[in-house]
Amino acid sequence: MTDRVPKVFCPSCGEMVDPFVMITGGEERIHCTECGLDLSQKEFKKKTMDRVLISDDSAITRKQVTELITSSGIAKDIIESENGRVFLSQLSELLKNKAQVDLIILDVNMPIINGIDAARTVRALEAGLKLAQKIPIVFFSVVKCDENFKKIMDITRPAAYLNKGNTADKEQFGKRLLDVINRIRPVA
């Protein structure tokens, strides 16, 4: 008989979930069954990121995320865009100039070019430029992570998901976002 792992809070999904245990490199890691986020509680010294790109059609969300990342000291520079087309233009210019981009935050449902298509384009740009490391992506969505979205995250890995519609509480949303960012951003 196997021991059942108790439910844990997933900051990505914003709810209690039944986790699963996966052994990686001889170490047991706990993951969310809904979105796949690694929920293992390990402390890592995180480096301050040079640049984060945020693309969301809501100016309020962009401002909230920018203030949160700036005030927490996670990144030095934040570049905002209101849709996937503007985001891809900004990213292309940065990559062309060999500027460091450490994290991308994409709203899934944006006008002109949505977050999923933008993320696929990011991975194509990285492959075309033969970048050594892929830029981590955090997807925002009001829709619960399903099997189709898990496939998208697998294709665009390293990627994480944040259900931004699961709470109206600005402070709780901020804590969840920081938790997800800290789990996906580079280690010092």
C-alpha cells in the first residue's frame, strides 16, 4: 500500500491540489497534478534578473505586476506591452541587440497575437538564434489549466502557469505570482 501525499496549496492554480511525487536525480520532488509546477520546498539563492517582459492587454494587471516585481527587487528592468505583436517586436529587438531577457510573463488571451502563439514564436526565435538557454515563461490565464494547456507548457518549457482569475484579492495574487516566479527564475 502506498502512502497518500496530503493535499498542498499550489500557488500557480491558486487552490489545494492532490500532488504527485516524481523522483528526479535520486531526489523526491512534489508536483501539482493540475499544472505540473514543482511544489517542493527548497530554498535557492535567486539572482536579481536584468530584464522581465510582461505582455497583458490589461493596463491594470501590467501596472500591478510591474510594481510587485520592482518592489520585491526581482528584476532591474521591466518592459510592458499590451499585446503579443508589440511584445514580439520588443523581444526581437532585445535579442538582436544581445540584451539579457530573464523572464517573460504572457497573458494567454490577448488581442492580435495571443500568449500561446507568442510563446511558440519565442521558442522559434531562440532556436533560430541558437540561444544557449531558453527564457522562462509564466502564462497568465483565467482558465483552469487543462490537458491541452499542459501540452502547450510542455512545448514551451521552461514554462509555468498562473490562474489569475482564481482570486480577486490583489495581495494574495501578488504572493502567488512571486511564488511562481521564484520557482521558475534562474538560480544564482
